[in-house]
Amino acid sequence: MGGADEICFMTARELAARIRRRELSAREVMEAHLAQIARVNPLVNAIVSQVPEEEALALADAADAALARGDEVGPLHGLPIAHKDLEETKGLRTTFGSPIYRDYIPERDTLLVERLKRAGALTIGKTNVPEFGAGSQTFNPVFGPTRNPYDLSKTCGGSSGGAAVALACGMLPIADGSDTGGSLRNPGNFNNVVGFRPSAGRVPTWPAAMGWSTLGVKGPLARTVGDVALLLSAMAGPDPRSPIALPEPGSVFARPLERDFRGVRVAWSRDLGGLPVDPRVTAVLESQRHVFADLGCVVEEATPDLRDADEIFHVLRALHFAVRHAEHLERHRDLLKDTVIWNTEAGLKLSALDVGRAEVKRTLLYHRVRAFMEEYEFLICPVNQVPPFPVEQPYPTEINGVPMESYIAWMKSAYYITVTGLPAISVPCGFTPEGLPVGVQIVGRYRDDFGVLQLANAFEQATQVWRRRPPVVA
């Protein structure tokens, strides 16, 4: 393995430690990743709106100079990062995957970008998204599709698709994303990396039109659970600009993840109560079920009562679309994709009673699931109901012969978990016979983000599935 190749596939924790010890310079790390981007990105189209090379190298030189002076540095010091193209970045184009914002250059950073920069991460560009993050398939009219590095004819998922692909290809050591219906978990699942949906408020959001909402969250992606924890330690922690920010400092995620799981009760659900799941996905998950038992867990087949989850999610999502896109619909209808129009119009048709009933049903759902999770510390289930599908296909229209009623219906295994309010992670689990990645979803108790990371870490250490690199970088 060559030096640059070794740098690009080193864990972020190891990379950060070596930079801090000055065994590697931030410039060497930056040069290796820029070379990897130049080599691989034209094949997969994951990183967009890249900063000029000389600017990226100047950031790295400044990081090295800070260490030489003995400055106190953050946990991500010297690590290159590209931000999801839904995150506003000061002076760097942010398109939201929409032609409406093709040339938009923000005058400020979001809180998340601000926080990651403060932790020492070096911004080198943006990662590709679906238009306005709508749908778990990354393509848009500004940049085109992002391809799955395990099979370039397949989708990488979404909406944090560019981020997951960049990680899988060694173009970035860490990446940020967001998740409403599965947008951190789905691309993690499709690209053999780790995507973690933390508890609402764990990663504070600003600016946010609906600052009290708990449906969408921001969170970390990386190649390993340890690297996700490192990134979360920099992302998490209170901020007065977010009214739902949780009080615990991010440093709680810098603790060791090792834990004894003997006697821990785990619920195993193949289909979350009858969802259609492609048999290839089921086969991969079943092949690794024994790992949880080998770790000492007491694994029992059980599923919480998730009735009304579908209605709750669709109503609350449509409400968000109406708030976010009513003006776009009025002024730029011709520039919006059909699914954004459909979801926005669904929101505009909602009555106050529709929204109120959804909130009441969500409260009842929360308490049913809370009682279930008092019996079981974790729920294990599919992340996605299908493996990666053709990149030309906007979304699956059927699974196992069951028609999908909307562009996101194939994502129920992810968005049912969203409305429970529980933290959930996608961890590499295995591959289909065609060589396509499949992740497993680990769901924890209310606000037990650290526990989810601990079990995910134990599973990852036992299986080592994350080490299988995509053919595009072989």
C-alpha cells in the first residue's frame, strides 16, 4: 500500500492523532485527499463546488503552523471535510441541488459548519444531494447523479449520498449529513460506511425555519463507528440558537466505546411488522444475527407497535415541505422536480386538524415504543428494504411485487424509526451476491446515543465488514 493510499484509508481518529503528534503534516494529508478526489471523483461525482487547490493547501499549511506554534487545537485538527450541499457555507457555493440556487453564495456558515471549522476540520468543498434533499436517490439538475462506488450503474442512496460515497472512496475521512426519513442511514447502508441519526437536539441546528421541530436532524458519517463518535464529539453540545439543543457537551462522545453486552436484551425485527423487504437484504442481516448473540446479547424476535407511523411521517414531512417550498412553488414551479411539487402540494392541503391528529398519534406511538424499549435495550432491523437500485431509476416502485404508493414509500424501515424519536445507526453488515452493500440498523432507547454507538462499535469490531473497499478504488 502506497503512502497516499494509506493516508486516504486511515481512520479519522488515527489520522487526527498522527497530525497532532506531527508524524504526518496536515499538508501531506490534504495533498493525498486532493489527489484521490482528482482520480476518483470524475467516476462517482460525489464532491461538488470544490475549493481551489491552493486555497485548500493554504488551510493545511495554517493548520501545521498552529501546531508548530504550540496552539491548542480541536479534535478534528487538519482533517479535510466537504459539507453536505444543504449546509450554507460562507463564500462557498451552496445550491441545495436546485437550479434556483445554482449560483447562490452564502454570506454565513451554518452553526454546524462553524462548529466543525472551530474543531479544526478544513473545508474543501460540498457533497452532492438530491434536489432540496428530497428522496433517497442523489441526483439533481445542477450536478447530475452520484454513483455507487461498489457498482457505478447503481444509486448511492441519499440524501447524504455524496458524503457517503466520498468516504467510501477515501476522498474524505469524515463527512456531515442530515436525516429526516433516513438520509444519514440510507447512504451509509448503500455505501458500506456508517451513518448515524442522533437524537433531535443532539446536534443543534441554526438557522432553522422550524427550530422546535424534531423530524429532521444533522449528524455524522464516517467509515467506522469510532470515527463517527469523534465527529459527533465536535458536532454535539448545546447552543442557545437552537431551542431544542440537548445540554450534554460533545465531549461525552470522546469516551471509549468498549462495553460488555452480556445479558443485554435485544429485539430482532426482520421487517418491522410486515414491511416488504428484498430477500437479499434479509439474507445478509440473518447471516450476521449470530454476532449479537456472540457478543452476549439475548436476542429475541420482537417488533414494537408502529401503527400510524406512516401517516405521522407523511403529514409532518408535508408540513415541512409546505413551509420550506410554498414560495418556490409559486415563483419557480418550472424549476422544481415533480416529487418536490407533490410533497409541497400535499402540505398545502393539510388542515390544522390533520397536523394536530398526527401529533397526537405520534405521542401515542412514542409511549408504545417507550414501553417496548423498557423490555429491550436495542432494536435491530433493516436500514433499507432494498439493495442499491439502478441510478437512472428515481425510486423503487415496488418491492417483492408490492407497489410503492409514493417516492419515499420504500424508505419505511428508516422513517418509521424517525417518528419514534429514537437514535439509530446504519453499520456495514455484508454484501448481496452481486456485491452490493447492506447495512444493519441499530436503534437505541430515547436519547441513548452513546449506547447505540457502543453496540454498533462492538458489531463492527466483530465483523470488520467496513474494511471491504469499493472496486472503483481497488
